[in-house]
Amino acid sequence: MSKVKTVKDVNLAGKKVLVRVDFNVPFDNAGKISDDTRIVGALPTIKHLIAQGARIILVSHLGRPKAKVDLKYTLAPVATALAECLGKPVAFCSECIGPKAQAAANALPNGGVLLLENVRFHAGEEDNDPKFSKELASIAEAYVNDAFGTAHRAHASTAGVADYLSPKVAGFLIESELEYLGSKTEHPERPFVVILGGAKVSDKIAVIDNLLDKADTILIGGAMAYTFKLALGESVGNSLTEPDKVDMARSALKKAKEKGVDFLLPIDNLVASKLDFAAGTLGETKIAETIDSGWEGVDIGPKTIDLYSKKLASAKTILWNGPMGVFEIKESAKGTFAVAAAVANSNSISIIGGGDSVKAIKKSGHSDKVSFISTGGGASLEFLEGKELPGVAVLEKVSCCSCSCKH
Ligand code: AMP
């Protein structure tokens, strides 16, 4: 995979730069931003551009406003929060295209920052409409994409707009996502141990297939383990499974054998008589090696925790995506938190591949001990499937090296 150019490779001083960021932040009931991780994540790129004297025009989506103006989804509060983070004013424009946006961009001094209104107020954004892309591009003279979380979507601000702007490069956030999810798993320090969990095999089968070419060990937890157990003819009781994906699971098991990948399923489980997700209750519970009818697997058991922790302790590279059980309920969260601790305490390059594992590692209090936490849910999974993301594909590549690769 050839490397994309980044903001370090170009001089954008004095240029109006359209920077696609992911400011899709959550709000609490009082209308306050409840988690500013995404704003903080964009700061290195914004600060670099400020230092370079670029004129920074930030564009983002927020929520799902259904292609019309809906002030419930205005980005105005984000401009205020960003100004606080930067310690300097951030202009806000209530339009993202048209004369008002043009004027706001033209008024930017070198090193100035402007945030445009929610790009999803326009149908052209998600339709990746060339007319809308062209209008958005006409405000600026260069393009930076730093929104990894939406890089798997070919929308106007993540992809289409790049047809009309040059240079077009990645920000630091996308650069580190590509480095950790890409280079570090492409050429891993070995042993490379992958740990995958979550609800569905179907969501992650393509990831498993791709990682079977790279990993030394794959540890499976969560409900998806039970579809693999079905494929092996084992009893799974009432556990959550996808019977129509049993063939896929069987193919993955076959590939693992052919490739010599150590592919492990739970050897014991926490089983519950009646999982009620909404009420947060499990009914009666016990530890069981086989899951009898009337019982449902809700977490990996203590022997599995031990086994997986040992594998993780000797790893040199770890990639983790998906919880080991119903971690939202305390009693069935032990496996997930034990894995979080094992990942954090390992002496390895540790990569948390987005989604619920990010929540789990943060909740476990170990997030500062891992090497990298991906900001993308769907984008991380698509990338780990080996797909080129549209928002990355449109960026300029570093020109060919003198090696024998096919850049
Ligand atoms: P995913 O989005 O595929 O990573 O799945 C995350 C969800 O899987 C979480 O909400 C977990 O509660 C759920 N999950 C994990 N293990 C199980 C299990 N054994 N039974 C039911 N749900 C599970």
C-alpha cells in the first residue's frame, strides 16, 4: 500500500485550506458536549496549519440531519469548544457553501480558523454530488482530510471535493491511523496476536479473512465465538449465533489450519439462564465448558481468560476489536476487562481497533498504556478488511521509492 502525503509534505502558508475533520461529538441532555475526544484528536493538524500560516477552513458533519437544515445538529457549539482548546478565536459560518461561506473564508488572516456549518444539511454531501463538491471546493485552494471516522464514506467532503483541489493530503490523525492499522499490522513485530469479539461473525468475517494472512494467533471471544462453535458441531444452547454464517466460519477455520494460524475459541464460558439486555440482568449464571440447552454464553470463562492473557503476554504486536462478552452488564464484563488489562500490561505494540473495545479500554482505566486507539468504528473495520478507504484513496501519494514495490 503506497503512503499518502501528509500536511508535513506540503507548504500551505497563506493558502485557504479546506480541512475535513470529524467533529461528530456527543451532547448531553443540557446541550453540552459530553466528550471532546474528536475535537482534541484534530488539534495536532489544526495547530500545525496555524503555525504554518495557513488559512484554515474546517468542515465536518454532526449527527444525521437528513439533508436539511436542522439546528439540533448545528456545529456552532463546537466552534466555541474548539476556540477554548486552541486558545484563539474560531470564526463560525452558518453556511458551508455559497457567498456567505466564500466571504468568511476570504476574510481569514494567515493562521486564522473558520468552522463551516454542518455539511450534512445538504443532500449533495452524502450523494457525493459533483456540483456540491465543486461549490465546496471553490471556497479553498487546498484540501486536507483528517476525518478517519468517515473516511470509509465516499461523500462530497470526504472524497468528491478532492477532484477540484490540489494539494490534497492527510492530516496527522489519518496518518497515525494508517500507520498503526496499516503498516504495523502489515509488517508486524511477531508474534502478532489478534483478539476479536463482539456480537456478529458477519460484521468481522472479512477482517478475520484478511488477518489470517498476517497474524500468528487469533483469539475469538464474544457471541461470534458461538457461530464458530456451531461450525465445529458443538452445542451452544441459546447463545447468540448466526446459523446462516456457519459456512463462512467453517471456511475461516479451514484457512487458519492451512495457514498454520493458532486460532482459539473459548474453552469455558460464563453462561446465563436468561439474558435481559434492556434490564441489565442475566438470571442464574454459572461457568461451563459446554453450553447446554436453556443456557446462553455471555462472557468468556476464567480458564479462557488465563489462556488468552498468556497469549497476549508473549505478543509483540496486538490488535484488539470487540468485547469478549456482554460487557455492558457488570457480571459478564470480566472477560472484556481482563483482556483490556492483558493488552495494556503486555510489552507489545498494542492497537485498539475502534468500536466497543475503545469504550472498554477507557472504562478499564488502561487507555494510557496502549500504543494506539483507533478513532474509527466502521472505518477501522473496512480498513482491516484490506479495503482502500475512499477518503484516503483520493489523497496524493508519496512519489515512488527506488525499491521494487509497485507504487
Ligand atoms: P460489536 O458491535 O459486533 O463489536 O458487538 C458489541 C456487542 O456485542 C456488545 O453490545 C456486547 O454486549 C455484545 N456481545 C458480546 N458478547 C456477547 C454474547 N456472548 N452474547 C450477546 N451479546 C454479546
